[in-house]
Amino acid sequence: MRKVIKWQDAGRWRLAIQWLFFGWCLFLGVQFGLFVHHFESMGQARYYPRPPGVEGFLPIGSLISLKNWLLTGHFDTVHPAALVLFLSFMAMALLARKSFCSFICPVGTLSEGAWKLGQRLLGRNLRVWRGLDLFLQFAKYALLFFFVKLILFGMPVFALGEFLAAPYWAVADVRMLHFFTDMSTTSMTVIATLSVLSVFYRNFWCRYLCPYGALLGLLGMLSPFKISRRQDTCIDCGACSRACPAQIDVQHKVRVHSPECTGCLTCVGSCPENGVLSMAFLKRPVPGIVFVVVVMLLFASGVLTGILSGHWQTSLSYADYQRLIPLAARLGH
């Protein structure tokens, strides 16, 4: 049994957790689809409970909800789990790097699977010319700036309240589901293009276009956890830099401060010398498995706090969904 499972291998634990979360997201998506289908069929199909976890896919609305909560003290009751999860992911970033991206995010999981497939097919991944790479990375920060300016600086309090009280927000999760189940040709083309690019280039979407990852990366720079390298025992083989999915030059850093670091521990696992690379807490090295446990405890604590405080289940009733879901496709047009 010990040969099969390496209990101290943090990288294996991360991969297992990552794919378990991906499977869980698929399960929630199917359950939510069945919930919506019940109302779209006018009650003819079997009823399934609505899983609050699907609200994790509403980051823009969560940002609006966060601002409204901070300014008015009102915690949104329509999609409370959205704000709970948003706060949990930000807390994870502040305390444990951009770990949401490498442990939980289903898009990150698919992206990682795609570039690993590319490695198997081509023997390596392609890299964008350095100057173009830096320019393209700016895109996700520009998108983040756009949403921050639009919401945090552009929406007055009354507009926040109107948005959160609008029927459109009530069915935002349903419309998100329709995006995948009734995808337009343009959407399919864009997703297919990004998928192909992700096979050849590591984490193409995450690296260049994801504003959510940009926000978490900036917060992650404040984290007390950072990859650290011992210069005195390092053999300068460059294995860590070659292995890093975020293309960080770990080999020439004492501590990794980059907002691109997701805390995936891939560099640590690739190092041939024991104790040279490690995840360190306030400059003190800790076992990788400890970091994995911290990440999971942060996530679980956020969700459990939301549930116990009564900020998890929506205030919308069965009758509300009976009225709203059949109209969801027309709302917002």
C-alpha cells in the first residue's frame, strides 16, 4: 500500500484534489441542469434540489454583491453562496497564494490537462516570444481593471441595489447554464480556439485572459506562503524553471513573489535535491503536504462559515423559480 500511495507527495495530493473538485463541479452542473429542467418542463420532469455551489460561477455578480455588502451591510440573499465563495477564494489567495487556480478551478484543471496532453503529443510545450508574452499577460489585468472600474468605481449604491433586486440577477445562474447548453456558434468557436491553444501553450486562458486569476494573483502576492530556494545547496540544474506551469524563473529566485505563482508545488516536486526548494511560511520551510492541508482548510472554513451563518441557500422560493425560469432566456435582452 505504501508503494501505491505516497502520503507525503503533495503534488499527487494536489492533482487528486484538483480532479475531485472537477468531478464535483460536473455533478453540481448536472444537478442544477435537472433542477432547471423541472421548471422548464412546467413541472413534468422530476424535481431536484438546487445546489448553491453553482453560484461560484458568478464572479462579476459577486463583485457587485461584495461592494453592496461593504457599503450597506446587506448580504445578498438571492445568491448568497456566490459572495461566500468569492470571499473564500480571495481569503485563500491572501493566505495561500493563488491556490484556487491550481486546486479548485475547473477551467484550470482542464487547462492543465490540455498542456500535459500537448507535452505527450509533441514532447514539449511551445512558448510565446518574451516580449509578446508580457504584452499578452497585460490583457487579463486590463480586463480586471475594466470590471473594477465599472463596478467598484462606476456603480453608485442605488445601482447596486437595483441590480441585485432585478430578475436578471435572480436567474444569472440559469443564464450561465444556458450558455453551455445552448451555445452559439461564436462561443463554440472561441472555446474551441482557446482549447487548441491550451494544448500547445501552457494555461493559455489562465495566463493571458482570466481576470479572476489576475485578481487572485495580485492578492496572492501578500500571502505569507512563498516558494523559497536555498542558494547554498542549489545545483542550478534549471529543472524547477522548466517545470513551472506559470513559466516563472524559479532557478534564479530566492523567494517567488510573482502574481503568476499558483502554489501548485510543481517546481518543488521537480527539484532533484532534497530541501533546496520548498513552500515556506514567513521564510520558514514547511512540508508541501502542510500547504495542501492549509488550502483545503481555508476553503472548507469559508463554505462552513457561510452555511452556519445562514448565507448559503437562496431566498428565492419554488414559486419564484416557477415564474422566473421560463423567462430566463428573454431576461437581459
